[in-house]
Amino acid sequence: MTTGTGDRAVVAGASMAGLLAARVLAERCTRVTVVDRDALAEGPERPRRGVPQGGHLHALLGRGQQALEELLPGLTRELTGRGAPLGDQLGDTRMYFGGHRMARARSGLSLLCASRPLLEDAVRARVAATPGVDVVPRCALVGLEISADRRRVTGARVRRDGRDEEVITADLVVDATGRGSRIPTWLAALGLPAPAEERIRIGLGYATRVYRARPGALGGDLGIMCAPVPPHGRGGALAVLEGDRWMVTLIGVLGDHPPTDPAGFLDFARSLPHPDVRDALTSAEPLGDPAPFRFPAGVRRRYERVRELPEGLLVLGDAFCSFNPVYGQGMTVAALEALALRDQLRRRRPPQPLAFHRHVARVVDAPWELAVGGDLAFPGVEGRRTAKTRVLGAYVDRLHAAAETDAALATAFLRVAALVDPPTALVGPGTVLRVLRHGRHGRPSPGEGGAGPTTTTVPPAGPPSREDAPAPGRRG
Ligand SMILES: Cc1cc2nc3c(=O)[nH]c(=O)nc-3n(C[C@H](O)[C@H](O)[C@H](O)COP(=O)(O)OP(=O)(O)OC[C@H]3O[C@@H](n4cnc5c(N)ncnc54)[C@H](O)[C@@H]3O)c2cc1C
């Protein structure tokens, strides 16, 4: 029997979204059971089977670092204690946006260079140690238990260690099983409406190789970020990680994927529009072979439009929206969704699915539009392009060019890309004037003075408005 009070929760998926959700559920529920089909015991060195993307570069955006710290105070200090370098996102990274190298400045946004397995290991240990939370490995969610009138979830059907199915009684079931979530299929099988799905087919390919760090080779920098820029479509990134390692990820879109044989990998690095990654790799010692990852499309599921979801069923993380990873948004959005869950739990227990999913949709809106806008800048990506998209795309191109010499614009752009400020922050009158003063190619117009590269004032964020939000937030 469930009590209907939200006292018992089951979270499916012990990756970032599920763990962070469990953390906030434990503040209100007496018992939170987190199940994952993986063994979960592989340690922080290796990516695990259920999270194969863990072997590829995972940037933690500025807002994500803040949100993680809010959810798990002291996490940053713990990770730096375990060897993860800490710096400033703009001051310690060579960033190319839209093909332009951003002016250097202290942005005030922390850059935490932890590998994905280390980050997840630290988060999992803290969540598992939270009173009331049980993390159960090798336990797969295989279905939902719902009331006879199909209006309420009463539990989760699971299979432990491949044994027979059993039911964990719960009045809240949170699906955080990632992009491959089966909830839409199960809803349809129950005769309930499944969410509409939007897909942006980017045809992305990653290849990642880990190297022993070459001390001094980066001049003290902690990273290089050079994302694909239309029409070139190739990009690369390097991050200094714990254990004196470099992780190098090469990126190609629309089927132009980086090879995973060592010679092909290096050739691809040499073909990038900027030499930084290629130069860093000269005589660097590899610690393994390049590994591939394919990401066909960004997927957004519109749960916020499904009114008939059974009470007690919540969906978040990549199961709700899976972003093109080039923009580095997924973990940050997962942390912001956990904060949204905390807010909803404070209002009503158990949270009402429609209200919760509408809240999550508001969290997802800006990053999704930034990612979609960036993807649609590639002519080969299918999707609706409006006059507004084109005007804003041209504006952001000019902003990128201006940010080569204007540190305030570089910081303003980074704060939006890092999800700290809303996209509207880039179209306030002060910022627009500043961009226009630089002229078409980013140089200050004669007599205008422009902004010096040492200026670090960040324009204030305007009120969020979807109408005038710039779409393209390409990291490149
Ligand atoms: C190549 C790549 C690079 C990325 N780079 C970045 C980056 O730079 N920065 C960033 O913030 N994000 C990045 N992401 C996104 C990030 O990995 C995810 O957004 C993040 O892990 C949150 O996802 P999640 O917890 O919802 O799902 P996932 O991380 O996919 O985890 C799903 C979990 O559910 C478990 N599971 C699946 N099915 C079941 C089941 N039936 N029962 C029980 N358990 C189940 C899995 O074992 C797994 O533990 C990247 C993604 C990819 C693909």
C-alpha cells in the first residue's frame, strides 16, 4: 500500500540526474531507493557501462558548478583534494567561439576539471551516505505499477541481478534512466498518451584519447575549447584532468566523424581550424587508444504537455531532454532540475507531474534554444529557420568577433553559454551598442575607442523573454 504522501520514492538511474534528484527527495521522504542496472563499482578511473559517454570530455558549466555546490556543499573542495584542477573558465582556457579566440579575463566562473567518472563517484558517495537513501546496483527498472484507474503510480517493477521481477512500493517514481528511457513506450502500452518528441539531427561523432600531461606545454592553461563552426564542422577540446592527464576529444558533425586509429586521430586534429590542440599533441604520450561515440540527434520530450500522466510519475535528466553534448549542458541541467524538484517538493508532496514538468521545461528552454540555434547554423541540419533566427545568428557572429578584443563581451557571452545568465543578457541595449561599435570584423570603429581587452565589466542581465532571446550560442 502506498500512502500517497510521497513518503517513499524510487529513483531509476544512479547517474547525475538520478543521484541529484535522490539528494533532494531525501530532504522530504522517509525512504528513497535509487536503482541502477549497472554494477556501479568500477571506481573513478573508468567509465561504466551504463554511462559510456563518461569516457569523453565532460565540461561542467559555471551554473552547474554553482548548483552542485548548492546541492552538495563542499563538493568542489573534495574534488580538488582528489586532484581535479580548479581555475577560471575564461581566464584559464583558450576558448574559440564562432572561430574567434575570446579575449582573456577573470570571468568569476569556476572551471572544475574533474573527469566524469570522478565527479560521478564523488556525487554518488555523498548521496549514498545521505540518511534514508539506498543505492541498489544491478537492479533494472522494467515497468511501472499503477492503480486500477491508471491515475496513480503505486510502485516500480524491477529486476535484481537478472532474477524474477519484483515490485518496490512507492508513491513517487522518478525516471532518470537517460536518453533510452522506456517511459514513453510503457505509457503507450498502458493506453496513456506519450510525450511528443522533437529531434535535431546533428549526426555528431566524438573520438577521445587520454594522454599524460606535458608539464608547461599549455603555458599554465587548463583547457582548450574549439567547437565546430559552420561550414567547417570540425572541432576539438582538451582538458587537464586529475591524475596529471589530458583528455582530448575531437568532434565532427553531419557524419564527418573523427577516426579512432591513432594516425587518423592526429590527422583530424591537424585539420582543425586552430592549431592549439594539434600543437599540444606534438610528442604527447598517449595512455590508451582513441575511443568513439556517436550522437545522432538532440531529443526533447514534451512531458510538460501531457496532462494525463499518472500522479507520482516524474521524468528528468536526459530522459526529459538530451542535448547535443558539444554545448556541455546535460549535467548542469540535471543539477538545475534537482533544484526545481526541491522547489516543487516544498510546495506539494508528492509533486504534481504537470507542475513539475512545466518547471523542468522552463529550466530546459534556454539551453535547448541555445543548442538548437547553434545546430541550425549548419546548413545541413534540418529544422525551421526564421528571419529572427538569421538576424540573431548574424548578431552573435559579430559578438564573437568583437569578443576577440573585448573581454567584457567575452565574459557576457560565456555567462550565457554557462547558463549563469539568460540569453536576453546579450541583447540588452548596452551590449548591442558595444557589439556594433566594434564594426563587422570585431575591430573598434575609428574614433569610437571600443572596449579594451582588460575591461571585465559584465552587462547586467535583462529580464528573460523568449521573444528577443538570441538563438545561437555556439561554443567554438
Ligand atoms: C558524448 C557525450 C558527451 C557529453 N558531454 C557533456 C559535457 O561536457 N557536459 C555535460 O554537462 N554533459 C555532457 N553530456 C551529457 C551528460 O552525460 C548527461 O546529461 C548526464 O549524465 C545526465 O544524464 P542522466 O543522469 O539523465 O542520464 P545518464 O547519464 O545517461 O544515466 C542514465 C543512468 O540510468 C541507468 N539506467 C538505464 N536504464 C535503466 C533501467 N531500465 N533501470 C535502471 N537503471 C537504468 C544507467 O545505467 C545510467 O546510470 C555528454 C553526453 C554525451 C553523450
